[in-house]
Amino acid sequence: MEAALAYQEAYDAYELINGQEYMMARPSFSHMRIEGNIFGAFDRYLRGKKCKAFFEPNVRLSDKDQFIPDVVIVCNPEILNDPWIEGTPDLVVEILSPSTAKNDKFIKKALYAKHGVKEYWIVDPRGKSIEVYHLKETGYELDNVYFLYSEKQWSKLEGEDRALAESQKTIKVSLYDDFLVEVGDVFRDVD
């Protein structure tokens, strides 16, 4: 029992959102799997490039906004001050969980836009979807929603619906012209 308590204490993590502290719960297996899949895809592509991927980093956008996003990409090495990213990542991924969904979809999304995060992904493990937002002058604009269709769902698609589904199988990351992530790879081995 003591080992379990020590482990829990070691994980106690929190975020500051508009100066208010929010404790973070341990992620589910699906959440961890998706996080690893995304980080792996980012890390493989970025090898040898200026931009680097990080998972569960401490990000300090301001004294009142300090987050632990699931995965980020940073292209400016000057903001890396171990153990913090002190400044704005170029891309942030948040994977929804019941306890964080509202903050991720609304409050943190607005703060990421305010602080200049160029691309923001909201990943829904239950719906197996990814919303990709690009920063514009007025805030985030939805680029696309990408879905992982089951074999049964895929078999029922025809014509324009199938063409739309086909366009939702690969995400083009805005940071590089040839940076592509397959939606199937994001949800690989996730029930």
C-alpha cells in the first residue's frame, strides 16, 4: 500500500489555468497509447530537423497559464529551459478525457490561441476523431475533423461520402510541406 501511495504522490501534477490550479488524473491506457502513437509519428518525422517533439512537457505560457499538454512540437530552441518550455510551442495536442474535455475544448483552446500556438489538435479517443485548428488573425479556425472509420462504417460509404472519408485519413501538419500523419496510426491498437 505504501508503494502505491508513493507512486501516486510522485505523479501529483497540476496545471494553472488563468491562475487557478487544476489537479491532473492519471491517463487511461487508450489515452497513453494515442499519446505514444502521436509522439512517435512526430518524432520520426522531425529527426534531423530544427523542430522537436515532446510528450507531457511543462509549458509556461505565462505566470497564470502553465500546462502539461499531451504532445507538443517546438521549433524555437530558445524557449527550452529544462524542465520547462517557457514560451509558445508551435503545435499542441490535447487528448480528451472526461475530467479535462471542457478545459481542453474551450478554456485552454482560447489560451493557446491567445499565446500564439500555430496549430492545435483535439483528439477524442471515444469518437476516434481529431479536430485540427490553425491560428488566424481572429483566433483558431477549424481546418478539418479527421475520423477513423471502422470496416463496417467504411463499407457503407459511397460517392461523395467516401471521397470525404478518404480526405480525412491523412492529416497534413502545417509546420512542413511534407509532414503527414495517418489517422489510422494515431489510433493504432486503441479499442
